[in-house]
Amino acid sequence: MAAELESSKCLSGLLSGLAQDTFYGHPGITEELLRSQLYPEVSLEEFRPFLAKMKGILKSIAYADMDFNQLEAFLTAQTKKQGGITSEQAAVISKFWKSHKTKIRESLMNQSCWDRGLRGLSWRVDGKSQSRHSAQIHTPVAIMELEIGRSGQIFLDLRWGCGPITFIAHCNLKI
């Protein structure tokens, strides 16, 4: 199995398939499709852990939006840990990320933005009148409400307390 999983073409294809499924929203990319097209000699039981490892690595790199120095440090650490990746696999992952970073980042940004506009903003400062601890009574709390998006209204309520820092976020989505 190790020889089959070392092929740089197959690993590059696997990373492309994972990116299609994970970041670009193409639902037709399945575990079985990836295995049958790229690693047909490898059993599904052997392929699953490898696929999970590569998917985890790719997600870690993408969600952290790693620059190339961070990428090299991360991949070096992955090659040194037990059950990690080989240096050949690290080279393929590095090459893949260098050529796909911008597109994956844009896709993640588009998925995380509901709309490009802030429709409304309001804020106020309240004083706590009740608390489990008497020291927190009369502590000012800033409340900020953001309305983001279309008329379907996405409501976000952020609260910050002064003193021991309090952060509460509520999000009501109506589409």
C-alpha cells in the first residue's frame, strides 16, 4: 500500500478532489470515487485513514490560511510525528497549496460572507442590576447589534462587559 500512496500524481489528484468537495461545494466527489479513480489497488479500509489524514491536513492549512513559511513548518512537523506524512507527500502538498491557495481562500471567504453590506448598527451601554456575584452588580456592559445582509436579516448581538471580560454572541438567522 505504501508504494501506491507515494505516487505524486495520485496524491495531487486526491488533494484536488478533496478541495473540490470541501471548499468548492462539488458534492459528486465521494470517498469511493476518489479511491476507485486514484487508488484502485488500495482497499477501502486502508484508504479511509489515509483520506482522513490528507483531508485533515488540507483543512488545517486552508482554515489557518497558512503562508509559505507556516506551511513549511507545519509540513515538517507532520513528517516528524508518528503516523504522519512522508517528505514526498509533504512536497506534493506544498506544491498543491502554492498553486491553489488563492482560489481556496477566495472560496472560503465567499462561503463565510452573507453579503457585502452592513444594513444597520446600534449600540448601548447597560448596567448590570443582578448577578450571582455582588462585585459584578453595576458593571457596565456594552451591547452592539449588527444587521448584516439582505432583507432576510441576519441579527448579531455582541455583548462586552467591563471588568472581568464578558463576551456573549447571539446570532439569529432568518432567510
